[in-house]
Amino acid sequence: MDRSIFFLDQDKMPTHWYNIQADLPEPLPPPLHPGTKQPVGPADLAPLFPMEIIKQEVSQERYIEIPDEVQAIYRTWRPTALHRAYRLEKALDTPAKIFYKFEGTSPPGSHKPNTAVAQAYYNKKEGVKRLTTETGAGQWGSSLAFACNLFGLELKVYMVKVSYNQKPYRRMMMETWGAKCVPSPSPDTKAGRDVLAEDPDCPGSLGIAISEAIEDAATSKDTHYSLGSVLNHVLLHQTIIGQESMLQMEMAGYYPDIIIGCVGGGSNFGGMFLPFIKDKISGKKRDLRIINVEPTSCPTLTKGLYAYDFGDAAGMTPLLKMFTLGHGFMPPPVHAGGLRYHGMAPIICHLHKLGLVEAQAVPQVATFAAGVQFARTEGYISAPETNHAIRVTIDEALKCKETGQSKVILLAHSGHGHFDMAAYESYLTGKLTDYAYPEEKVKEALASLPEVTTA
Amino acid sequence: MDRSIFFLDQDKMPTHWYNIQADLPEPLPPPLHPGTKQPVGPADLAPLFPMEIIKQEVSQERYIEIPDEVQAIYRTWRPTALHRAYRLEKALDTPAKIFYKFEGTSPPGSHKPNTAVAQAYYNKKEGVKRLTTETGAGQWGSSLAFACNLFGLELKVYMVKVSYNQKPYRRMMMETWGAKCVPSPSPDTKAGRDVLAEDPDCPGSLGIAISEAIEDAATSKDTHYSLGSVLNHVLLHQTIIGQESMLQMEMAGYYPDIIIGCVGGGSNFGGMFLPFIKDKISGKKRDLRIINVEPTSCPTLTKGLYAYDFGDAAGMTPLLKMFTLGHGFMPPPVHAGGLRYHGMAPIICHLHKLGLVEAQAVPQVATFAAGVQFARTEGYISAPETNHAIRVTIDEALKCKETGQSKVILLAHSGHGHFDMAAYESYLTGKLTDYAYPEEKVKEALASLPEVTTA
């Protein structure tokens, strides 16, 4: 019987992260200080991040060793399984070969702990006692809670209030791992109090939660801030996914023709495709297609402007050169909370600008149709974010059926949907709707980009 | 770095289930017809079960081949990982070596699909078009929904009403896999209507739900009934767990001294220990300890009577010789819904009577303390049922600390607790309580055992 799971033995687990900066055809545009508009230096970031992470952010070394302590914790659930989706292939009657790398078996249920563990480790090592962060739907907050608990760090998570109320299970996960989680806007920070004074019933936003977490870290003793996506070091930590996948695809006897993943901040998919894209850059696999999938309602790569913008809504972070819908843009309330972000990882944007990766936007209802088809063939119930990638995987497989081509598709499956069942019910009962691309809102948000963009 | 996960390659996945009936020192007491009190024959069971399963129920063959179609679906998530719990060992400062076999990575999140897939397959093969079943907390209902969907069988699940309302996510899972799920008591059966006529607000019970599912199967065309635990064929299908574990323990270089698991109907733990107990029976590992863990509030093995009793509350099933608290016993509402059962698998009861396995009862709060300790060391958040086994695993490891013995403990980890976070919150906020052993209620229930018990 053909193998449908390719387990990688722990003895073969990669011991280094892969750093794409060593192989970029052109260097990344540097992040700029929001005040001076000059490239930020390590000193600018030191109040928020440990020095080892600041170094990784700009490192040009090709491989960076994964500390033993981090590897030991990865080995709680890693290497994750690479699956062959035989039943989905059969249901689609496609000659395509579909593989998926499944990150849903980590204790928090997604790829997020790959960086959470590393960040907690470096902070602990440099004497930090406490971290702060924000979370939307809770994937990131619960992953950092899991990681901080293992290193004996305190954690306070500012969770967007509407999610805090809608998804109590994610909050309870954080508490089970010993973290403190408060609804944002909260009375605990000036940023939160200001918002509450103006609107006591404010449902919160990721932007406000970031502002609260940063203020808390900057004004508290022995406290740092931690970010779950977008930045170079976060993508670096996630490359464990792609490196394992390369070895597992080799075990399966194939090399992918198309790699597909969903992108919000871009860390999951970056982690998957970066180790492969060096083969495209080097010419070893020139025709490799890499497809970033985003929601129609928050189409950063497909409709955004490539410009310097803030990473957060309040304008406190360094300016990042990225495709952006404007830091003031408030995406519609799609269920894929992890994809509701105005910007995108500078590394992915740079590669997109260079024409090395593609992007597609897909509407919400079609992603759940794909997710249900996946659940009814492959079994696993996927996160709403992942359903975006599954949609395009199915679309590409169906194209193969038309053309008769037997392409090899590798899907980055970022996690399970156990805490998103209400969204599935909404779809199954016909209540789920699509959100049109909010063109006017984006125009408005893009009008207030920081000035450097025109410099 | 030492391996903490032992992956078993799919090429080495066992291709046969192990049937303990071939190796029992004394044969099992036969099930009796509830009317005649004579041993039931295949014809008595044919209205509810496919013939292949009826044969398995009484088979004396040592190994029964797993059909290719079932193996192919097992291979969606199997072989499951065997983990070494290094961080838990360290936290306990014990010389014990703790391993856990983790069934939480199956699509429904527990061991239940091991038998659900087999039962759906045999029913499909014999031309059945539709199955019915009951479910409490929803682990079993969702597993059978997953399995029926893959074989194109219709499924109707009668879900205990109180759980239907409290755990809507489990219902939504079933619906995502295409099953129909109704709250029980329902107006769809005579059994349900009778209860509703007397008490329109009845919260339901597993006993009532079984009666509804059996009535539906017996009175509908092309419809069979499916049971998720207790019976011999269910334990047989679960032996894939123990057989994989044997190979994985061999990879790890150890043989267990103590095997620990939680028991409600007994299928998860039976599936784990049966392949090992043959070594105890044969004398190869005479001192192997096998500990069945049950709730103090529903202590079937530790306080029950070994007698013939009905499997369901309404008295519709054959009489099974088992430890029982009386089929009329209504267990207190502990969070471990899967352990709220008055009886126990006849195979486990027989082995207990023969002195080949032990049993321990543990109170609820202590099980959650253990579950939180496990989550904060090993990472995974476990089902409330599993927490019972974790409690005794920790207790045994602490005994090793006292005695200085380096025992090898194998824990049967039956599944994750993603749909039980409310129970964790209740524990973390100090609201969780213990339930005393309801001695008077058990006495009352045992007083109404069917007459054969005294024969």
C-alpha cells in the first residue's frame, strides 16, 4: 500500500534555520525609524527585542543554528507529518499529486509555536522576565503562552475584545498555560484608557492591541514585546517547516511544481517556501510556482501599494517597505482573523516585487467550500486561514485535470479549525457571506501613508 | 539529542488486529438474550450489526486481518506517535521513564475512529445504507460521522440533549462531515416521545439516546446501529493502538513495567493493553502491571458487582457479564463524559476478575490538576477522560521517586481536550468540585439487576 504520510525521523530534523537574506538577488529595503526616516539600528529596537533576535533580523548568514533548548521543545511535536492527499486527488479526478505539510499537530494547533518558542528562549536567555503581545483570534497568543510557560516567563496577552468574547476557548488555552489574557482596549494602558474614554464599548482592533502591548513592554521592568509574524526573524524561525518539507518530498520522490499557502503577515507561508525559492533563484528549479493566497476583502499583495508603512495601526513601529492597504485600513470581519492584516512580511513583498512569487485573492464562501471538501476527503477540519490555501490548491488541481498535466502541488497547511467550528456552521447553514473589496476604504487608508513613501 | 517521538513508518503499521479471545486463560462468559436468558446467537444480533462484526464478536482467531480499505483510512493519521515525556519526568524529579501513545492527532481528535472506520466499512460492504448511534460528549458521534462520510453512509446521531446544548462545536464537527445530529430525547422515536411526554425539559441521558438509536435502526430500512465501546469487536479494532505501541517501545529500547489508561466502556485502554497482556498471560512478562483508571463518582471496577446486566439504561440490549453499578445508575455530571458509564467491557471485567489487571478510582479535581501539569510540561491539553490516566501516571512516577525505582510507564493518551476548555477554566478558577461516590444510588440501581445474576 502506498504511503500517505511521510514521517521524518527526529534524527534528521534540520538543526539550522534557513536565512533567505543570504540568497536574495537584491537586498531588502531597510526598515526606517518613524521619526528620523533613517534606517533603524539595533539600539532603536533594544527596548522591545533581545539582541540575538535583532541580529537575526538583519543577518546575512545563510544558516543560523537552532539552539538545543529550542530544538528540544520543537521535538514535542516536530518533525510534523507530510501527507499525500490521495482521497482529495481522487475526488477531484485530477492527475495532480497533492501533498500537504500539516502544522495542526502542535500543542497550540498551528505553525505559530515555531517562532514563539525561539522568541521566548532568546528573551529568557537575555534575562527578560516577562513578555507582552497582542492576539486576534488567539492562535498567536496561545502559542506564545505555551512557549513562555516552558521557559518560566510571565506573559500578558492583549486580545482584541470582540475575539476575547467570541472565542473564550482560546483565552482558556492561554490561561491553562499560565498566561494572563485581557480584552483590548483595556484600562491597563494609556493607549487602552484613551480609547475607552472615547468609546467604552469599542470592540477593539489588532492595531489597538499592538499599541497596548508595546506600551506595556516599553514602560515595564524586565519586559519585552513579541511579534508573531511579518518580521524577518519570524519567517526565519518558520523555515523549519520548509526544510522538513524538502526532506519529506525527497522521501516521497517528488519535487513540487507549485507551492501554495495563505498569507496574513506571511510567516507560515514564508517558512514553507523560502527554503524552496533558493532553488528558483539559483536556477535549479526555475519554473517553480509559489502562490500566496489572501482574502478578496484584504488583498494586500494583489491590490496594495508597495510603500513604506507602519506595521501597526497606531503608527508606533518602524516603517517597513511592504505591500500595504494602509495602516489605517480596518479589514472586514472575515473568519480568517489571521489574514486580516493591512501589510505583509517585507521579505515576501520584496520577492513579489522581484516577480519570484505570485499572489491570488479568494472570497470567503469559496474558501469554506474548499475546507469542507478537504474535511470530507482528507478528514482534517482546517483553520479558516488554511482554507484559503486549500481553495487555490483545489483550483490548481482542477486545472491539471483540464490540461492533463500531472503537477506536484505542495500545500502549506497551517493548522486545525477546532476553535472555528462556528464559522463552519455559518457556512453549512448558508449564512456565510462574502465581503467585496473595500476599494474606497483602502483609497482612504493609502492616502495617509507616511511621507517617506514619496521620497 | 535523545528522541522524544518514535514515529512508526507506515510500512511497519500492523496489518491485523489482535484478538485476546485466542489467549484468554478462561473463555469469556457469553452474552445472554434479555428474554430467554440463553446465550445470544448471530441471528439475534443481525438486525443491528453486519455479520462480519458479529463473527468478530465471538471469534477465537488470534489475528484478524484489517481490510485494505480500513488500513487506507487509518493511514490518514496512523501510526500515531509514541512520545517520551522528558519534561514531565524532569518536573516530577522521578527516575521513572514515562512514555505516552497519543491518539489526539486523528481528525476527530481521539482513538474512536479506529473502530468507527472499521464498523462503517463492514456495514457498507454488507449493503447497509445508513447508521444510527448515540453520543454523549460527542467524541464517538463525531468519529462515526468522519467514518460514515468516507464510505458514503448516512448517519443519524442522537446526542444527549444537555451535551448538545453545552458542546455545540462537537455537533458542528458531525455536520461538517455530513451527519445529522439531533438532541435526545427527540420527537423522532417512540422512546424519545414517551420521555418528552412525561418531561418536556428532560436533559437526556446516554441510556435514552441508545434506546432511540436502537429503535431507529430496528425500524428503518437498510439501517444498522453502531456502538463505540464495550463490545469485543470494538476492543479488537482498538488493538491497533497497542500493537503499534509494542513496536514503538521496541524502537525506544524499553518494555513497559506499568501500563495506565482511563476506562469508561474500556475500548481505548483495552486497545492499548490487550496486545501486551498476552505477555503477562504467557509468562514472558509476568510482573507487568496494568492499571484501569475510573472516576471516584462512577467506580465500576472498584465498587461494582460482577454480574449480568444490560448495556443500556432502558434494558434493550443483550445481558453482558461485567462489573456494573446497575443499568439504572445515573452517574454524577463529571466533565469526563466518556467515563460516565455504569458497566465496562466484558473483556476487561473478565481480566479483572482473573486478577490480571488492576483498577483505581480518582476524584475529578485531582485529574484536572494532573492535566494542567501535563499541559504545562508536555504541552498538550488533554481530554478530561485522559486526565484520569495522567493522574495515576504522575502518582506512579512519584512512587518511583520515593523508592528510587526506574520503572517504565506507558500511558494510553486517548485524545485532546480542545472541546473541553470550559472544564479547564472551571478548574483554574477554583470552581471545579468533586463528587462523592453515590453509594445509595448504586445500591438502589444494583437492586434491580436482571434475575439471571442470581442464577
